[in-house]
Amino acid sequence: MVMTGPSGGGRTAHIGRAAHRAEDAHLVTGHSRAVGNLVSAASLHLGVLRSPMAHATIDGVDLSGALALPEVVAAFSGADLASTWVQPLPVSGPDDAHRPPQWPVAADRVRFVGEPVAVVAATSAAAAVDALEHIDVDYGPLPAVPSVDQALEDRDLVHEDLGTNVVFRFQGQRSGDLDAAFDTSNVVLSRRYQQSRVMGVALEPRTVVAEPGSGGQLVIRTSTQVPHRIRSHVALMLGRDESSFDVIAMDVGGGFGPKLDCYAEEILCTELALRLERPVTFVATRTEDLQTTSHGRGLRYDITIGGRTDGTLTGLQVQVTGDCGAYLSRVGANILLNGNAVTPGCYRWEAYGFDATGVFTTTVPTAAYRGAGRPEAAYAVERAINDLAHALGLDPADVRRRNFPAPDEFPFASIGGMTFDSGDYASGLDTALDAVDYPTWREAQAARLAAGDHRRLGIGMASYVDRCGTGPGMSEFGAVHIDPSGQVRVTSGLGPTGQGTGTTLAQIVADRLQVDMDAIEVVFGDTTRIPRGKGTFGSRSVSVGGVAVAGAVDRVIAAARRAAAMLLEANEEDLDVADGGLVVRGDPGTHLSFADIAAAVENREVDDMDGLQAVHDHEPDGFTFPFGTHAAVVEIDTETGRVDLLRFVAVDDSGVIINPALLQGQVHGGVAQGIAQALYEGVVHDDNGNLLTSSLIDYLVPTAPDLPHLETLTTTSHGDNPLGTKGVGESGTIGAPPAVVNAVVDALRGFGVQDVQMPCSPQRVWQAIRDGQQATRG
Amino acid sequence: MQVPETFDYERASNIDDAIALLERHGDEARLIAGGHSLLPMMKLRLAFPEVLIDINDVPDLDHIRIDGDEIAIGAMVRHAAILDSALLAEHYPIFRDAERVIADPLVRNRGTIGGSFCQADPAEDLSAVGAALGGSVVVRSSSGSRTVPMREFHEGPYETKVGDAEILTEVRFPIRNATGSAYEKVERRVGDWAVAAAGAFVQLDGDMIADAGIGLAAVGADHFIVPDAEAALRGKPAIRESFEEAAQLCHDQCSPVTDQRGPEDYKRHLARELVLRALTRATARARGEES
């Protein structure tokens, strides 16, 4: 069917409005439906005994001490449960990738600290914790392999039977003639850009309640971005029909990518609830969450980049080496492979080559984290362009500007193999530099240097193009139902985790129906009420899920038009949407509200209609490509190494904006997470593979006083879908890290510094200055 | 769930009651005031007290007042009250400097000066402040009160002069003329423990330094002090060269350890830099050039 575009003159009451979040009232008045708030007193509590060793054989598990406790209802080792699993936890990746099985509870060998070794079900959460101290496990220690460099030596193997720690080697894009490009360059640099390993610290840790429900169905309430996927994975692993389970996810307190996967505890609560015929609850402690929820990033880019004295970019050769952790996760390989298409960024190149290698280490598996491959790529290429500009003696802004495709070149075929829909990349850069007052800071920077001030200034920028919606095959479900009271119920297959997606979808619907937002209820995250859904990830909610709902509304309007034409004895073409209903053009007295029409339909006054409702699955035929430029100004105390972020300007083009306040919220949150990676957060393992950053004392999530005032601006192009939206959820984590680190390095060039690894903590900055000075004195 | 092991709980109504409870329950009992050190350790199962004796109801421990020629601070005074105290800001702005960088408002609303001193964490900011200023600590038992010089109170990491059935009741600082004080800290994130921190107290006699105190946190200085650095300042002109000499002695004589907050050489460097800055600011304040 043909969908109408964004509503035109006189009908734009809702789209583009900073509507208040409908999600907030119950959250801030103590009525959150977070899983942990829905635990019945009858529930048993799952305790998981986790490996304290990064790599060891399991030589014996003695559960008798735990089983002797009166509060313990059941206890199992990995061996006890091994025959229960029909298949291991789900995996995907290149065809030739090694896919060693990961089981919910390890039976014979552990490969990361925190891997489950035994479980108990006890009558209280405290009793479950106590019971774990009464389980004895004999471990046979094996060498830990906590780093990529150690893994690549292939001396100690994470999976002995594979004979190697290399998960896969992927040969990607080969475009243009790299040798010729580098031969005709004035400067060719080879640099390594380390993408630090981080964790998606959600406010709500992973939480599951599995509860026997009516009709033999088991209800699984879980904190996830992908309820339908959880249902299918649980069914696969337990060898049952999907209809045996109803997966419910409401009021999820943050996802950030790690909640895209099915975890051991979701399977375990379900299996134990089935066995014991009682509800079983698991609430991860913060430490469990940090240890066992998949980590993100953790890869390195070895880049060779060429350029000419006029600023022309020539060749880009990329080798990515990524830490997959102890097992390949469902999306772990994709994070590396995503770089193939997106690493060239928003620039013209003459030649490009990409290869990727995945590596096993004795650490928790890595998977998607806000951006899932795009921030990694943008960081490397944006750092490299700054280094190239420095080597060429050019302003990094000029190098970027020179190599952007012009607005009239869109759709633009990128050398990475994608065709960018629309954009004006130079205007994004210029807007950011104007807003931050670039020339003035350059003058101030020179003045500080001349005065010998120990507080140096640095200015950094990063331009990016994102790839959102995740393309063909990634459809989304939307449905709209209007009842005779005028209540509009919207159902969506998305799995929002705090974005305000319900408000956004309600705006789209209200705009088309010309009804009040109050009349609209949006339902997510219930696999019984919603037949199918992919979930929330890849900045796809509005450009795919929103378009699905818009399509469903348009179908409802079409159905209402047909019904109203019969009721009013008018021609369908003569009916206009007006004031929450339909009216014969030029005859206001004929107005029929959608409630009236729904009532007539339900009363069978209209033939062949079964309720005023419609479903629409939207499958995008391509990606959307948001873009922008982020700019940062830092002041560095070169005696203490402290970095003070003085200014941060984000200019993002996300296509048509449905709700500017929610969009700004996404940018603020994403930028904060990006700054966090640049300056504060970072996973640290010791040589034995212990996670040293296993609490929020050591894993430094910044809070408001650590962050500057964030200045956010938008430009607006038009996405290639009926709403014209592109996506914004991951822009901040893409733009902010390279902008901030480029600023840090810019401030320290005078000391001979060309790299500071993330997070640019005071000690790292101080060390970089000292190393730079020593090398310069050399 | 992060839950402590089972423990008993007693609530003391006054100091004598608290001391009696300590005597009754022996060395497996722990006092709890703000709880921001003890409770996390219990939840992480790093501490297993059998009995907690809550002293939040104990009266007469929450004063900040002038008592003779000293300022007396009750053991149950919260960090937030220290931060807000005009009396302390007037005499010793080092408290305001330090409290601004101690944890966050939630912790400052609960944590107490007595708890901070008795926890004796080697990175505790208030211990470094106390070390810089000197003064004394009042400790009470069933046989009465005794006064311990501030610089003898801490015996090492997590060890103090407070015995099993004793309670720290008050911390006292002498009031002196022509003084200035300041605190400088480098942390990884707002509210974090110090990578390194330095407090300084300076008393001037004209252009000369009549007396000085330096307190160092998180760099392994015994009793949080470097006596040689202070001795080097006394009788010297209050100029940068004097401060640099003292700062260098702190650099040389502290003994930091490498950890996640930084390598040993970086912490030594910070000790020097922060002592230099704290002495400079303390002197400016003594001269009335800075508030």
C-alpha cells in the first residue's frame, strides 16, 4: 500500500513537538514494572556459583553442603544439567568461524572469571548467596590468556581442540589500487588505534523471573532489548515449542547492546521453573553484571593511510583484530565485520582494503555495545585523519572538508560498498566549528603555548556517517487498533529500554489520526500479545519500527475511510482526516470520529470488517545514514595529567525529527557514554584474567559533575523512508570518543605525543607527556 | 544479591551504653556510624562483624565549636556539616577544600569525621587534613577519656589507637593566628578516592614561615606526614623555592605503590606537585590574598 508522507500544513500538531514522555509518571512515582519489582513472595531465587579462575578444568563439584541447607530446594552442577540442553547458547559469524559451544553452566572447563559452574534454587535471595559458600569445586588451573597479544601467540589455547586461538580471518573489501594510491601520496602513515574494551552499564542489571502461568505456559519476565529472540532461543535450547513461553519485557532500565543476547540465567530460570514448578528469580549483582554481561569494543585497528599535500585522501588499508572473549557470541563477529562497510567514513578515497581477525581470550565474550562496529571504525579513521593532517601540516578541518562528497553527489557510493542516502557533511562540520568558535580557540591555544602555561589547550573534531536500521531482512512489526471508546492501541515489536519510544510512536499515530496523545496506548515487549518483533538496536526504532506503525495507522485510516464512506454514503476520495475522525470535504456536519466508526464496525454496520485495526510489517530496502560532526575543547593540566573538557558541541543530522527533546536525550546520553570511554571507563584484567574493574568503584562511569555542558545542534536531511527519519541512538558514542581524544592529542603535540590510549586518565596523559618528551630528547 | 552474613544489631542510646555494648560483645563487635565504609565491606563479604552497635542515636557528638583555644568537632559530625561550617571555613579552609572532593552528597550526608578517622584508609582525605593541622583526638572508654596527639592516632593502614572497648568522641584542632591552609587532590573521577592528595597548613611571621604542616593521602606516607619536609619549611621565607624544597622531600620520602590509580613514579610526582600547590595556596590565604 501507499503510505502518506509526514503530514503537511495544518496537521503537524504532534510530529516535531517536544512532547513530554508518557513513560515517566509511573517510573517516578514508584510504579515501575521493572522485573525486579514483580517478584512474588513464592519465588525461588537462583544463585549462580561462578568460576574464580579465568581458565581451569572442573575436576569435581560437591553440592552436598548446599543441599543440606533447609532453604535450598535444588542444586545442580554443569554436569547434572548437561543432558538438558538441546543446543548451546546461540552463535553466528562468518561460515568458517570456529564456534565452540558455550553452555549455560560449564561442565568440564571454565574459560572466564564469572562463568557459571553450579546453581542453587533457594527460598530467598540471601539464602541463595549463603548456599553458594557451601559448594566445593575442585579446579585444575590452566594458563590464562587475557589479552589479544597473548592469544595470537597460540602458545596457551582457550579451546585446545581447535589448535588455535584465532576464531576467524575475514578478507573484506578490496577497492581501487592501494599500491598506486600510496605511491602517489606525499605522506603515508601506519598507525595502531586501540579501541578500549568497555561495558554497557545499564541502570538495571540483568534480571529474570520465570513463572509457571496459566494454560501450561511459562511466563519469562526479563530485562532485554529482544523479547521475541529470547523466546526463540529459550525454546531452541530446551527443545520446546515457542508457544510454551511468553516473554515479557516492560520498563527495561537500559540496554546499550549487551541485552541483545540470550544469557545463561534466562535459560536457567526457565529450566528450574519447569523442573520445580515454582517461580524462579535471578537478579544480577552489579559485580555479576560487570563480570558476565557481554563486554563491548576491545579491538584494535592497524591502519595505513595516505594523503597528498593538498589534503586529498588517497588510500586506506585496515586490519582489525578483535577480542571475541572465551566464546563467540551471537553478534561478536559482526562487530568486527561491520567495519568492512563503514570504516571509510564520510570521505572519498581512491583505494580501500579491509581485513579482520577474531581472537579467543579467557575473558567474557564481547558483543554489541552502542554502535556495534561503527564507533570502533569512526574512532580509528578520525584519529588517522588528524594524524595525517598533522603530518601534512594542514588543518584537520580542511582535510575533512576537502574529501567530503558534495551535497549534489548524493546518493553517494562509498568505497566501502554502501550508497549513502542524503547528506551535507560540510555543513555539519561548519556548524560545529562555528558553534565551538574554532579560530578563537586556535588563537588561545597558541597564546598558552607561547606563555609557557602548564595548562595546554586542545581542539578536536570528528565527522561521521552512521549506518542505521540495519537494512534488508530487518523488518519490524506494527499494529494499530481503535476501539469504540476512541482508545487507540498501538503494538510494536520493538524492545525499548528507556528511549521514550512509546511517546515517539504515539506522536506519529496522533499526528496521522489527529487525536490527543492521551487517547493512545503503546504496547511493547510481550510475545503473546505481539506476534513478532526484532527489538530495539541499531538506531532502528523510528526509521523501521516507527514506519511500521505509521503504515498500520495508514491502513486503519484506509479501513475507516471505507467504513465511513458506507455510513455516510459518500465517496472515499471525498473524505478527509479531521479532528480525530473523517469528514466529507466541505461539509463539517458529516464528521464521524474514529470512535464512532470503530463502534459501527464492531456493531457490524459495515460489511466485511472485523474491528477497526490493521497490521503492518515494514522491511527497509536499505539503511539510513545519519551524519554529523562533534567538536571538543580540552584543557590539560600537564603537571597532573588531568583533562578538563571545556566545550563539547555535537551537530547531528538524524533526518526528520519526531520529538526534539527525546532526540536531545539520545544525543546527551550517547555523548556522555562516548566521553566516558574517552576519559573514564575501561575494562582492566590482570595477568591471571581477573576482572579488576568488577565494581563501580573501579569501573569509572562518570556522573554529571564529570561532564561539561553538552551543546547539541541538529541539521535536517531526509531519510529514505516514509517518515524521513534516520536514527540517533548511537551518534553520540560514534562522534564523541574521537573528538575528545583528538583534542587531547592536539593539546599534547608540543610534547611529541601522537597517541593517548582510552581512557585518557590522568596517569595515562602524564605518562604520554613524559614518554613524548623523552622520545623527543631521544 | 549483595547481602552481608548474618549479624546481630544493637542500638546505643548514649556513649556509656555504647561502651558497655562494646565490652559485652568483645572484639567481634563493630560500631556503625555513617556505614559508608563498613556496610560495603560487609556486603562484599570482606568484613564479618558478629554484632553492629549503631551509635546514630548517641547525643552530644555532633558539635563544631570553639572550646578554649581549640576547635572541637564531635565524632558524629557528618561530612556535609563540615563542608557547610562557617567556623571551619573561617579558621581552616582546608576542610572546605577537602570536603568538596570527598565522595558525593549522599556519602557526605551520612559519613562522619569519627568514622573517617577510625576507618584509617590510607587514601582518606580527612586523615590527611588532620595530619596537616595537627591537634588531637579524644578517645573514651569505661575508665574515662584520654587524648591522643593527632599524629600518633593512626598506626598504619586501617589501624588506630582506638582499643576494642573505646570510642573516638572528638577531634580537636588548635586555633592559631596568621595561618592559611589548603587541600589539593587528583582523582580519576569526581568523588573517587585520591590518586594522590596533599593538605598544607602554613603559619606566617611576616615574610617567614613560622610553622607548617603537610598531610599526604594515598601515597604511603607514615601517619600521613613527612616530618622532614615540614622541618625544612620552618624559619624559611615563604617563597616558591622553600615550597619546592619541601615538595621534593615529600616526593622522595613518601612510598606510594603502583595500582589501578597509577604507577608509583606518577604518584610521587603528584605528591611533589600537589604539596607545592597546597603550600602556595595556603600561604596566599595566610596573607589574605585568597579566600
